[in-house]
Amino acid sequence: MSEQVEMMLCTEGLYQQAVAVLNDGFLPKFRRMHPDEQIRRSFVDDFGLIALGESSSDYIATDGQRVLGVLLLKEAGGPKHLPNRSTGELVRRYGISGVIKAMILGLLVAHTPDQDELYIDSIAVSDDARGMGVGTTMLGFAQELAVKHGCRRLTLQVMVENPRAQRLYERFGFTVTHTVRSLWLRWLTGYSGAHYMEKQLSSDDLR
Ligand SMILES: CC(C)(COP(=O)(O)OP(=O)(O)OC[C@H]1O[C@@H](n2cnc3c(N)ncnc32)[C@H](O)[C@@H]1OP(=O)(O)O)[C@@H](O)C(=O)NCCC(=O)NCCS
């Protein structure tokens, strides 16, 4: 499968498909933010917790027919994730407690990359295409881009309770640099913490 997979920038026409893939992968992680899936979907979108379409570093993996995977990258100086609505409107929609929860979560998972770093902000593969090498292809693409841009490190965060994804990253050469555990994160998402992982790069890593 991975030989037929191509990487490209996410265009407007593919935006909805890409959002669906991201939602499949990440909405379950926000289950505790709101029990209703529809509201959770707009909550995540309105607060920019899954930010697609904000930068020129949003890529998709495709077999030419449909979006198989989404890869959102962040470099030093890239755009910050901001809510799509005014604070007043967010309070009206989700209440003060919803706004506070989203702000805390945003702070807990936010990462600002250094000059020498390319950060994988989100990576997700469509439910029915998992385990076929699409994720590995996207990691290879991110690595290639990082080397081309002169970055020395490819980095990401993975929840402590996501060992399969962690195994994929380790197989690709990432190691855990540190782990941040947080009772706030546990309260908001059910996850006890996040591993920060990185792969040191050299020009030999160019495919
Ligand atoms: C993690 C993810 C991007 C991997 O993409 P993928 O295309 O399935 O990855 P590959 O086919 O290249 O590699 C397969 C490996 O991915 C990992 N993996 C993680 N979750 C998986 C899943 N639900 N199904 C299959 N493989 C998964 C495993 O390490 C697997 O190897 P294994 O068979 O030894 O367990 C994908 O499973 C996904 O979108 N998960 C949901 C969103 C998510 O958790 N993203 C990562 C956040 S840090």
C-alpha cells in the first residue's frame, strides 16, 4: 500500500475529508470534554484544538482517490492555534467551564518548536487504512522535509496511554526525551501524561 501513497499539501477540496480523518483519530481523546459527539466536534474545531487549514504545513497522504492520512507540521515561527470564535460566543456555546477547560488543555498540549526543530503537531490515518504503512510513509515525508529545511530534530508528543503509536515512532528512530504527567490532563482527557519524543537528524536521513 505504501508505494501507492503520495503526499501533498491539503487543498481546499480535500479539507472536509482531511477533517474527517483527524476527527476519527483524535475526537475519542476529547471524550471527556463533552459527552455528545456533535458538540465535541464543534468544540474541538471552535477552540482550534485540532487545527487544520491554518498553515502551509498541512499535508495529506492519498492513494489518488481519497485522503488516507493527515500530517500537520509546525516549525519555529509558525502560526499559533487560536479559537475560531470570539470569547463571548465561546462562553455562550460552552459555558465558562467549557472555555476554561479548553484553555487549560490548550496550554497543556501546546508546543512551540525551536529553530532547529520540525514538530509533528498531529498525525492520523483513516480508520480503515491503519496498519498498512501510511503512518510510516508520513513520518518519512516529515523527516525528508525537516532535513531539507535544515532542521536537526523531528519531534512529537504522544499520550502515555497510546503505546501502539509510541512503538511506531520508536521503530522509526524516535526516543522519549521526557514525560510530562499532569492531573489536569487526566481530569480533562483521561490520559495521565504525554511523552515528548524526538529523532535527531543528519543529511544521511534524506531518503
Ligand atoms: C498512529 C497512526 C498514525 C499510525 O498510522 P498507521 O498507518 O496505522 O501506521 P503504520 O501502518 O505505518 O504502522 C503500523 C503501526 O502503527 C502503530 N499503530 C498505532 N495505532 C494503530 C492502529 N489503530 N492500527 C494499526 N496500527 C497502529 C503500531 O505500532 C503499528 O504496528 P504494530 O502492528 O506493530 O502494532 C494511526 O494508527 C492513527 O491514526 N491512530 C489514531 C490517531 C493517533 O493516535 N495518532 C497519533 C497521535 S501521537
